[in-house]
Amino acid sequence: MAYSLLGETFGEYAVAMSFLLLRFYARVKVAGIRNLGLGDLFAGMAMIFYSLTTAGIYLLEKYGNNIGLNDQTAMEVPESKIPSLILGSKLAFMNWIWYLCFIWCLKGVLLSLYAKMGSGVWQQERLVKGMSAFTVCTWLACVLTHVCICLPPSHSWQIKPYPGDNCTVRPPNYVVIATLNALTDFGVMLIPMPLLFKVKVPVRHKLILGAMFGSGIFVMIATILRAYYSLRSISDLPIALGWANREEFVATIVVCLPGIKPLFNNTTWFQSTRNGSRNRTPGGSQAYAKKFSGSGGDSSTASNKDESDKHFELGSVGWRRHPKGTQRLSSGASDEQIIIQHGHESKMSDDPGDIFVTQEYTVSSEDAHNRV
């Protein structure tokens, strides 16, 4: 059976959009629609740009473009086909911009997540801010590279005379964009690793978390393969479009994994060891996070930790400040929390920046008249 670029494109688009929609479902179910944040805005924008790039591939196949022409073949194009080729060439020019916006929106989703995870830990906050600034700079550099390698921009959709390779196949795009894209992905991938190394959970769970946070390596591989195969067949547009779509597909799956995770059993990822010291903070006292829900729907969190201690609890959704110096990443999505405690010696570890796991218990009651 012959290969179909459109078949692959729309098949991968359907799967990727399903992951994005599932991520939104998980976010609304866990955090509520009113608590959607900047990361969700980036995800929504990514859906728009992904739809534009996919539609662009379809239209490029329909209208054609100036990619693949040369000085001789350009002059042989019939006048009747020139308007169609001009339209297709404009779409090819815009498809690069839509692609860049889509890929960098996905980076914004992860940066927003890591910003919440690192809130209150100044080393992580500086790391996220620095990486965010670098990400914006790389996006601008990629867009400027795409626009400025062919000036004036109208030459990018010129048919007669042939405007040159930089205005049609655009070889510098593949080198510059692939390099900056991979560097940015590598930097974003490293952000959660310092927290992961200090998490006091079994090695098996660390490996699972490391695989999730480190899955950006697959996006980097897809980026490099796209640049390699596109440059090797620089005049064959379907090859470049096919690899661009595969990169977008892989990137979407990787970015959606952390957002989809709360739909599954959280204790299989952040599960404490089954021993007597699992709920001990570095100060040696037992720490239980208990949530009590009344009939009115209100809930409160209590803990027997020392109020003078400085704690940070890491969950799976978002950080919020507790009134007694505690920051917690949770909105009901995780049954167990991770605590970083500073300034106290630990019976479990001598490192004051270690992260420990506490078990959360939920106690509920129902009114007598609701009982059968």
C-alpha cells in the first residue's frame, strides 16, 4: 500500500488532540475550571496552532508551492498555475511560524508546571525564570531566522523569477531551529531533576518519575531526525512535512503526560515505604496531613508538625501557600505529599534539603437522614 502523508498527518493529529483534550479533562476534574492557569492557556493555544499546521499540510498538498523549483523550472510554470502556487507558498511560509508557535507553546506548558512545583524554593524559582527567559529568546531567534533569511518576505512566495533556495527550501531554518529547539528542550527537561533527586521515595518510583520528566529526550531525537532527513531531501516537501508532523506528535504526547497523570492512582507514583519511619519529618516528629470534609463541602487540613518549621509539600497539581509557613502542591489529586524541611537535623538523613513523603487521610461523614 502506498504511503499517504495526509493519512499519517490526520491520524497523528487525532491521537495528539485526544491527549490534549484528556489533559484538559484531567485538569478540570482535579483543579476545577476556575483554577485553570497559564499552562492551560498554553495548551489551548497549542491546540489552535496544531490545527493550523495540520490544515496547512493539507492545503499545501492541494495548491502546491515554489519548493522544489529552480531557475529553469520556475520559468516553465504556466501562468494559469502561478496564483495557486503563490497561495501555497504563502501557506508554506506561515506553516513555519505556526509550527514554531506550537512547539514553544508546549514548552510553556511544562515551564508553567515547573514554576508551580518550584514555588517557594528559591533555587528552583531562579532556574525556572532563567529557563523561561531563554525559551522566549530562542523562540524569537527562530522566528527572526525564518523571516530574515529571505528579504523582502514577499520573495518567499515569488514564482518567477526563482527567488533562491533561502526563500523556498530555507536550509538555514532546519539547522538553526533544530539546534535552538533541542537546547531549549534539554534545559526544560533538567528543571525538575534537582527535586527528583531529593525525593524520599523508593527507587522504582524515582525511575518512573524520572522517565516521565526525562521523556523530553524523545522530542529532542525527533527534532534532530526531522532536521537530518529534511536536509538530506531538501527539495522533497512531503518528507519535511512528514517529519515535522511526527515531531509535533511526539512533543504533544510527552507534554501531556504530567497533566494526565492525576487521572490514575497517584499512590503508585508517590507511595511511601511501609515502615515505621515513613511519616517522620527531619525533626523526628510524625507528620500526618489529614483532610476533614463536612456536609457543607468545606474542608480543612491539619498537621501535628511544629508550626515554627519551614515546610514545602510537593504534590501533583499546583502550589499554594499555607498560613503557617507551609507550601503545598495539591488540589486533591494526590493521596500523599512530599515535604522539604529546612533548618533541622534529620534522623533519616543529614541533608537539610531532603524531601519526605507523608500520608494523607480523608475522613468523611454523612448525615443520619441520608442513611438508609
